[in-house]
Amino acid sequence: MTTAAPRPTDHRSRLRDTKTAPYWLDRPEHPAPLPRLTADTTCDLAVVGGGYTGLWTALLAKRDHPERDVLVLEQNTCGHAASGRNGGFCSPSLTHGLANGVERWPAEARLLHRLGMENLDAFRRDLDTHGIDCGFTRSGKITVAATPWQAEGLKGAHALAHRFGEHTRLLDGAQLREYVDSPVWTAGLWSPDYALLDPARLVWGLRAACLDLGVRIAEHTEVTALTARHTGRVRLATPYAAVGARQVALATNIYRPLLRRLSLSMIPVYDYALTTEPLRDDQLAAIGWSGDHGITDAGNQFHYLRKTDDNRILFGGYDAVYHYGSPVDEARTQRPATFDTLAAQFAEAFPALADVRFSHAWGGVIDSTTRFCMFAGTAARGRVSYALGFTGLGVGATRYGAQVMLDLLTGRRTERTRPAMIRRPPVPFPPEPVRYLGVEATRRSMAREDADGRRNLWLRALDRLGLGFDS
């Protein structure tokens, strides 16, 4: 947003009474936890993980084959992690944006683009079919630029989008002010094929739809080990019981993947967000934000912001924090220094709202890969499948990942499993300390590029190798 993080000192009072909990999950309609698994059992399909990917997998598997016994095992409660903490941006892209897909898989870019658009359409149809009210609205998104080089980048993104049939539109300063009025942003790119939703209501709706179809769900049931047996069953160990499954789908996001081969495929990146107190109509009018669209900025250290149903503004991003050794720790989802920075940046973007207080401050963990998007595969002679590594843009792509896992378990090659994105895994991250040093070098280089518009030698080398770090 700016060349340097603004000084946050004057903004800390606006965070004094802020709840340290995700806004989406801090509501009375949060469903009561389901019982943990306490007795040994068997099933046709065991799904490990009760976030979007796992719940979509269970829902689609049971809907297509009602006779199949499907069991979901969740170590906390469904949606506790990334699925209940994200910004609710639902992109049609499966590849973390069109440009990333074109750069990495140019020969398959049109196929991946079409599959993504079809997936978003099917996503909406499934919500309607199962009566899932999560506030899904295809209200579009604006990417905003704060510097001349970011504005030039938007022109390139606009040209690329039109090559693939997307109806994006460039916005100059006056046109941008019809959507949002900020002294920071000078140009924008309107993308209509983008949706927003309520993340928690989506995960709760998927959970309820699974239960309605007869899926079994055990919460507070951590899977601690996976063993492929010669009997044809896969054994899953939990603290209180064991599961013998004919097939297993791993939807563990950044948590322990249960397969050693995946240990270097992802790193945990911590992302943070704030929500304001509910705003009055005149406050929103003061910043020209009358529509329901979402907003992201064009920096490497990018922000995302959107309105909620009760007229709060969610403001997140900028800091993408990696800790040495790849710890996944709930305590690290609170980072006061980042919350101070975000509060100061919010006031910079919206001076008319500089006195607005914040109701919630939280963080979450993103499963980042070297190519910025999901990957999938199988183990145990095809009896185990996995889809992981959505890298912060997975709300829509998780449904596709679920279908890929189910396709892989059938052993058939489908249009969804055909792309190299699915057939070939990402380049793994190096072990420590090289991993940490590489991530830090990349993060600092991206910050410098945001400041001066120049892509340095380190970033150009990563580009040539097809590697990177993102959130």
C-alpha cells in the first residue's frame, strides 16, 4: 500500500477492546461440537480434515454414492482453521490467478481457466441444491494500484484477462472513486467473475449438508498415524480409537500430512486481519463504498478488504510471516505488531475513518507452496489421495481439489486429473536453515519491489526456476 509500514503508535487505542478471535467464528450460531470418536470403526471412505476440502470431499462422495459409508475426522471443530478465518473471497482461479497459471502451464492455461470457471458455477449450484446460505454473491472484485508501476501491471493483467474471455475493465482515478474513494489508490481493475461469501456459514452449511446425507463426522479426533495394511484397509490411529478405511482422502491443509513425502511440500505462512465495528451508511458514503465488491491491492505485500453483512470492513494481509522451523501454533495467530500496522494502514487508506475502532483481530495459517497453488496425488497403491497447498486462494478451489481426490481414488484419468498441475508435484522447499534464509530473502526482495518497482536479481532467479513464496 505504501513504501513503508506507517508508524502504528497513534492507532493502538483503536485496538484496546478488540476481541482476539476470528470475526466469522465469534457468533452464537456456531454449531455445538460433535462427539469425538471413542470406539474402533470401519468405513468405505475416511476423510481426514473438516475444513472446506474435507467437507466438499465427503459431501460429493456421499451424494454420488449414497450407499458409501463416509467418515470425517477433524482434530478440532469443522472450520476452526483456515476455512473459518479467511476473507471470504471466492476466486474462479484454480492456479492462484490467471497470470500464475499462464506462466507455469502455458499449454494448459485455457483448460485450467475453463475448469476454474466451471467449478465456480458448480460451486453456486451445489449451494442452492443443499440449501447452504453463506451469503454467496458474485459481486466482483477490484484490484487497486498505489504506484505507477502497479498501475502498469494492471494494464497487463487486463490484457491477459481479455485473451481468456474475461470482461475486466480498467478504472482511472475518477472511475475508481465510483467504487471506493481513497487517497492511496490511483487506478483499478474491475473483475466481475469473482464472488464473496461468509466463510464460517459456508463451512457450517457444508457440515450440515454432510450430516443430512448420512456422513459421519467426529470432531476433536486427531489422526496421529496412517498405516496401509495388506488386507486392503488403511488404518488410521486416533487417541481413543482406530479406523479401518477402504480408502482415505487427506484434507489436512497445513497440519500434519501423515505422509512423509509431503513434509517439505508446504510451509506455514501466518496471515492477519482486522474487522471494524459496524459502520453507519454515512461513514461508508464518505469513502464512496456503496457496492458489495471486494478489494485487493496490487502489491506483493497485498491487502484484501471487503464489507460484511453488518457493515463492518474486514481489512487484512500485508504481513506474511514465516517462522523458523515451520511451527504450526495457535499462539502465533495473535501478533500485536501486525495488528498495529494494519490499523495504521487502514487509517492511511481511509482518513475519514481514522477514528473507527476495531472489533476483532486474528490470524490464520496458510499452506504455501513454491508454485502458489494446490497439488494432489495418491499413496498406498491408490488407496490414499490428497489435495493440499491452496496458498491462500482456496475457497473455490477446494471444491475442485475434492473432486480431484475422488477421481484419483477411482483410478480413472479424468479431465480434472489430466493437467500437469495435478500430475506433477511442486518443487519442495529446502530444509532449514536454507528454507528460512530463502523465505526471508524473498520477503525482503518483494518489499523492495513494492517500494521502487524493480524486480531484483534474487526474484528474477526464482522466476526462472519457477519458485516463489506467497500467501
